[in-house]
Amino acid sequence: METLIIILFSILSYLLGSLPSSVWISRAFYGIDIREHGSGNAGATNTFRVLGSKTGIIVLTLDVLKGITASSLVMFLGSISHGTDRYINIQLLFGLCAVLGHLFPIYENFKGGKGIATLFGMVIGINYALALACVALFLTVLILTRYVSLSSILATISFPVFAIFIFKRDEPLLIAFGIVSIIIVILTHQKNIKKLLEGEENKTYLFKRKH
């Protein structure tokens, strides 16, 4: 029975992650498809860039909540003790299903965002202190460079480093998750990496709408 519930929650996590907040909000309130403007990405960064900070913050919050909610579904499995390796492993499973949904949303022809916000929400659900360390690095790099892509990449790379050397978390699957996250962020940011190397990447001012 527990295995069946885990499978059902994994599917639910994917469907939750598939909710394309940026696409639906851009259509409902602005009459556009966010994927046809700016970078063409259905994520919070492009929403900030195209629709401004207020809408961007709403989309960012919703995307983060998808990761938090999915990784928290493990609480409904009362037979698994909080903080155990099995508990964390199931959190990782549900969270990754949500990230997969964000990347490939079933509701929008599998064309989604880059998953960073949902990935971050998942980390909050698993270890909020570790998440805060990563977001602190993200904000530091963003303030210094104004490159969201660079900030996202470095914050993701820092996850397993912080986990092992600062928070002394050496669970194999948690570290494996960190490595997988790095692979995902590099694969989804290939164009950004190329632009960064060529000095052509767009800078983002999160609290000032570009004209």
C-alpha cells in the first residue's frame, strides 16, 4: 500500500510541478504567451524581464511553492520517520518529479521553464538552512553581476559543496541530487553559458522594469 501511495504522490508532484504559472498569468492578465517574448522561457526570470517585478514576484513565489509542496507530501506517509534517510530520499523523489513537471509541463505541450525556482523550493522543503545558504550566494552574485543565469548556476553548484563541508550532510542520495541538479542547470542554461562567455548575456534588474 505504501508503495502505491508513493507512486501516486510522485504523479501528483509531477502534475503540481507542471502548473505553468507564468504562461497562465501572462495569458489571463496580459493577453500574451510569455514564451513568445523575451528569452522565450516560461520562468520567473523572463517574467521579471517582460512583465515587470510585481508579476515576476508572483510567478517566482508560485514556482518555489511547487517545490516546497511536492517535497512536503512525504509528511502524509506517517509510517516514515522524519529526518531519516528514507524520509529525505522520498522528499527528493517527490521534489524531482515537480522539477520534471516544471521542465516538461503536461498542460502546455511539455514546454516549460528551467526549473531553478522549483528546485530551490524543493531544497527549502528538505533543508531550509541549506537553501538559505544557496540563496545568499545567488543574491550576492546577482547583485554583483546582474546575471540571473550565472547566479543560478553558481548557487546550484554550491549546493553539494555547502551540504558536505558546511552542513555535514553526507547522505549519498542528497549528494547525488546535488550532482544531478548541476547537470540539469548546465543543460538548461547552455545558451546562457554561451552568451556569458561571449559577453552577450542580458542583465536583469529584478526591481526595475526594462523598457
